[in-house]
Amino acid sequence: MSEFTSNIISWENIKIENTNFGNNSAKQDICGFLLGYAEQKGSLDILDLGCGNGSQWEWYTSRKDNYKYKLNIVGYEPYINNAANFNKKINNSIEFIYNLDNCNNKFDVVMCMSVLEHVYDRRKFLYVCHRACKLKGYAIINFDNGHFFNPKEWKRNFFGRILAKYTPIKKYYQDFVDVNIIIKMAEEIGMTFDDYIDYHVFINKKRLKLINNCVPKNKGKIIDKIQKFEKDISKLINVKDNKLIHNKFSYSSTLILKKLER
Ligand SMILES: C[S@@+](CC[C@H](N)C(=O)[O-])C[C@H]1O[C@@H](n2cnc3c(N)ncnc32)[C@H](O)[C@@H]1O
């Protein structure tokens, strides 16, 4: 079992009203890991790289009192317009930073949620993850290759790439993430591979919303079971190395890297 997976809390033991992640078990896994890791360490310093408006933290910031452990979250967003509603729509009280100058070796976890597929210079991005992590810190790189199978996104898939390649405009870029290339780059930079999980193929993510209609005491049990199922399947079919499946059926993927001493 990877360090990531073994750190995820058992949802069964936590009081869940609504995680807001009812339709996305990749996100449930990530917040389960953050809570489990925070329990171990007492508190966590987290950098949200490519934070957008920060609404992905509402599950924590709106019910801080429900959790025993403190998450100190700092958000960074290179395209400032994408953070125009930061702490406005939802008062998250998250610290927003305008540059990454003082971020060296500062964070237990660097989180990137649905970001990597939009990043043009991926090596530079991985450098930032490495630089910002404390020793033994994690970079949790979640991405969605589903954009590229959505016919409605054809303009952005096509023109975003052309603009990024031939002009200074990179903000519309989106392209496939080939996870094996990313792992190789990350290892060259000094990160170690911990795990890669594809979320998936066999579960209809709209149906996951049904979890929110269940009796509260059963929600945790259901989430635990679904996550175990998704991870077991991901391992068995080894999606990462299976070209017939890779990038074709997953709705979300998470790569977990760790910064170790060289
Ligand atoms: C789909 S949004 C996700 C926003 C947020 N993480 C969330 O979960 O809602 C992708 C974000 O990646 C950001 N982004 C693109 N290139 C980036 C880079 N090189 N470094 C950091 N963030 C980047 C974009 O500005 C955008 O806000």
C-alpha cells in the first residue's frame, strides 16, 4: 500500500455532513489523506498551487470545528483573474500569495487540483512543487484528462495549444498529461514516485452524488468501499502502462510524489 493510501482516514470514523466531494472520489481521497496526515503531524502547511477561487477548500474551512487537526492553507494563482472571487463567494479565510518567492522548503503538502493539464511548462511546474515541499513533503498532483474527450472543448483543446506554442498567451492551454513522462521528469528533479491512481472507468461519477442522499451514518462506509474498489481496480488493470486504456476512460487521476534527500 502506498504512503498516500495508508494515510487516508477511515471515513467510517468521521462525522460527515456533506464533504462536497460526493461526486468525485479522487477529491474524497485527497481530503481523506490530508486529514489522516494532519492527524499524524498535528497540523499541516499546505500550498494550493493553481488555487483558482479556492472553493475546493470549503469542506474544511466551513466546518473547521469538526476537525481536530489544523490545515494552514496558502493559495497561489498565476492568472490572477482566475482568483477574482477568492475568499469572496465563500469566506474561506485562506491566505492568498502573489508570488512564490518565500516558499522554499515550506510546505508539508503541495496540492494541485485539476491543474497539470493546463500547465504549459510542466518541468518548471514540477520544480516549483519540489522547491516548495519540505523534506519528506508530498506533491499531490491531480489532473483531469477528460477535457480531451469532451467535444464541447474542442476549440480550447485546439487553439489553446496553438496560442501557447506561438504566442506568449499560455492561459488557455490544455493538453494531455502523459503520467509516465511526468514521473520521469519529477525523478530527474529529485521527487520520488509514491503512487498513481486513476478514477475511473467503471463508476459513473454522477451516481456518486447519491451518497449525499444516504443516511449520514452510512455515508462513510459507502465512501470507504468505493475508494477501495477504485484503487484495487486501478492497480489490477495498471492503467498507467496500458496504452489501450490509459487516457481513454479516466475522469480524474492523481499522481503522488515525495521529496526525499538525494
Ligand atoms: C481547472 S482550474 C482549477 C482551479 C482549482 N485548483 C480548483 O480545483 O478549482 C486550473 C487552474 O490551474 C491554473 N494554472 C495554469 N497554469 C498554472 C501554472 N503553471 N502554475 C500554477 N497554476 C496554473 C489556472 O490558472 C487555473 O486556475
